[in-house]
Amino acid sequence: MESSASPSHTRPRIAVVGGGESSEHDVSLASAASVRRAVDALRFDVVDLTIGRDGHWSENGEPRTFGQAIDVLQSCSAAFPVLHGPRGEDGTIAALLELAGVPYVGSGVRAGAVAMDKWTTKLVAAAVGVATARGELLERGRTTTTMATPVVVKPVASGSSFGVSLVDDPALLKSAIDEALRFDDRVLVEQLLVGREIDIAVLGRADGTRRVGAPLEIVVRDGLFDLETKYDGSADFRVPAALPPETVTQLERAAVAVYDAVGCAGVARVDFFVTANGIVLNEVNTMPGMTDLSQVPRMFAAVGVSYVELVNTLIDDVLASHR
């Protein structure tokens, strides 16, 4: 096998890991491609590592065994995982990199696992005084809910709105729960919130400071930012969101409080609803979409941080903290 791990390099080598076994495989490939282009434009050598849907690894399109992939990772100065959803964003890839001794961009094992679990995230948010929607946890064998429609039904640990349904007819609840169970063994049924959907991006720096991007509002046709709407181009992203200054301050404080309570690192996206009764947390994404058109890069671009600058900052902070 010829691997990019064999030659000596004077520039730091950064392994960008994309793909994965989750339903968000294609989304991850798009994010990884954008990150690779940014890394390549910087003072680093980029190494392309991809995990197939079947769990098999490849380097620059060439098949690698798991052991060979670990060798490649250990030859790099740092890894930049861009894996969305289960078996990646949920702390799995962070655990692998920890065991391999490879510094990496993004949140660690605990934060990834906590944020991926929407029920646990609600408990953490409540502990730091951030409101969440009223909800009920269901699981296989116990799928009868006491929640009254309209509700949102979603897998507890999934992403990109796979398996998410807006249900306003009680007769459709069972089919929505069954659909969510295709993606996870547990299901969250939540009260439908009426309000504006606002995202806040938080960047944790190596020196302990936090930087927040401009608030982004998602405006959709039918009121649900579902899988189709996320990727068919019909969603209207408004950056910065037109909000009163005091609301922006509340959102930023809540986002940082949740980011810290979950234990996030690098960049994370904290999603809220702004309702008539105040701000309500929706979820936390520890590895949000990272194409140059994704929400987080747009939010930082609105405060003067370009996509390449954002990628460079994330890598620099990891390298600095491991020197």
C-alpha cells in the first residue's frame, strides 16, 4: 500500500474525515469537500479520509483497512472530522481519535454524546435555566404518548431532520412514531412551538474565550424546517436576523451557557425558537453543516469571519493547545 503517511512533510498535515455510516452520509461528504478546499488554501497539507456507508475507510479514494486508516491519522498533525449524526458526531469519532492520540477539531466524546441525545440536552439546558419545549420520551415497546397534538415527533439521536414529523392529527401519531423509530430506538414527542426559528453559532477558542456569530433566522413555507426544506433550497436564511438587541443578548447568553454546560469545543450551532413567552432551546449541533453556504459559516461571515478564516482558526486552536 502506498499511503500519504509515508513521505516526510514540513507543513502540518490535516486529515479531513467525512462520510460515515449515518443517514447524513451525503451531507457529510459535502461538508468535508468544502473543508478540504479551505485547508488546501491554507498552509497545511490536506489528507482526504472517507468512511463509507458500510464503515470501510478510504484515503484519497483508495481503500484502506481500519488499521491503515489509523496509521494515516497518526501521521497527521491534527484531524478535522466532519461527520454528522450517529457513529460520528455523537462522540464516536472523537473517541477513536482520543485512543489514537490524534488532536482533533471539535467537541469531545462527552459533549458529542450529550448533544446528540436530544432528551439529555433538554435536561442539561433546564439545569442552567434555559427553557425547552414540553416533551415526552418514548421507546420501542412503549410508544403511546400522552401529548396532545399538534406535536413534533423526532428520533432522540439523529440529525438533518431524518425521521422528523409535524403531526396535527392524532390518527397520524403512530405512523410518525414508527417513522422516527426507523432512525433510533427512542423517540421524542414535543409540543409544537409557535415562534421564530433562530440559530446561534458559538466558537470556543483555545484561550477560553467565546465568539458568537450573527443570529440567523430560518423562514420556511410550511412552518417546519424538515429534511426536504433543508436541502431543496426553499428555506430562507436571514442573516443577521431582525431582532431587538435585548433578544439577541438573551439568545447569545443562553447559547454560550448551553455550549459550556454540554462541554462543547470548537464551533457548535445552538438552535432556538423565539416565542411570545421567551426563548426556547431546540437542539445543539456539535458538528453542524460546514459547506461555505451552511448556516454556521454564514453567521460568522456576517461578523467579518470568512469561511477560510473560520477553518484556519479551528485548526490553529487545536495545534496551539497540543504543542
